[in-house]
Amino acid sequence: MYDTKKLETKRLIIDKGNSESCKKIYEYDLIKCTEIDSQNSLVKFEEPPDFIGDNAKGYYNECQESHMFDWYVYLKKGNIPVANIIADRENIIEKSIELSYNTHPNYWGNGYITEALEEILKFLKNIGYAKIVIHFYEGNNKSKRVCEKLNFKFVKKEKKLYEPSNKIIDENKYVLEFE
């Protein structure tokens, strides 16, 4: 059940990633450019993180064992990686799973993450999830707009430790429940 299935939209291919795609998506320190904790500057990593590594098949086997889906979003035109979407932190009793996502800054404002999430939401509903959860820190207005476009409902704000600056800031919780 936890196989990261290939999905498609008009403009996008949503599929398993590889080391090269991961490094491309995460070439910038995305924490420093999302307006969280008043940070908004593009800073490239000297060595981008590579969550997949040289053994993509092994990585995706680990994802399945961990009840996790890990999609990379590619433009159909040119097969360019633009984003990463993860579904994990499943709650079997509530039939819920949490989504997190990152988009390469060069592709912000094009609606790619919203388009990809629409397809992923259909997939998750079809395999039996009743509730999808998204958390994001206060200041991340891009994530707030995505949640609102996809009809997620604001549930609550909680104080959380934001480790990069070691400060307590608000984290927002949004939920989408399928009928």
C-alpha cells in the first residue's frame, strides 16, 4: 500500500525521485527563504542534502516500511524537478496522514505544488485516508495560500520550538477531511 505511485497532471509528472533530483530541489536552504521567523534570503548549500542517496530502490523500500510516500514533482516539459512532497506521520485510527512539501525557489508562484497536491489528495483518498494534515510555521504565507486553495481548514495554532533560531514561534495546523 505504501508504494509511491507515479501520478500525472496536465503539466507535471509526480513520481519517485533520485539523488540528482533531491540535490536540485534542496540546493537552497529553504528554511532561510520562506519568511519563517522573518528570514527571507536565498542561501545555497555548499553541499545540498541528499535524502535518497545512491540506492533509490533501497530508499523507497525504507519509505514503504516506514509507511511513507515520497514524491518528486517534475515538469513534463524538460523533465525538470521542481518540488518534493512527502506523506508520512500516519495515524491509522484517524485514517490520517500528514503532508509536507518543498518547492525550488525558481518555481514558486506557478501553481505547481497546488496542482501536484490535488492529484496526491485524490490518490490518498482513493487508498482510504479520511483526513490530511498540514503543519507550517507562522510566516510561511506560501504554504498558507496552498492550504486555502485546496480547501484545508485552519484547526489551531501551537507554540513550537523553531530549532534554527532556537525560538518559540507559532505553528499552524490545517486539515482536509474527505466526505
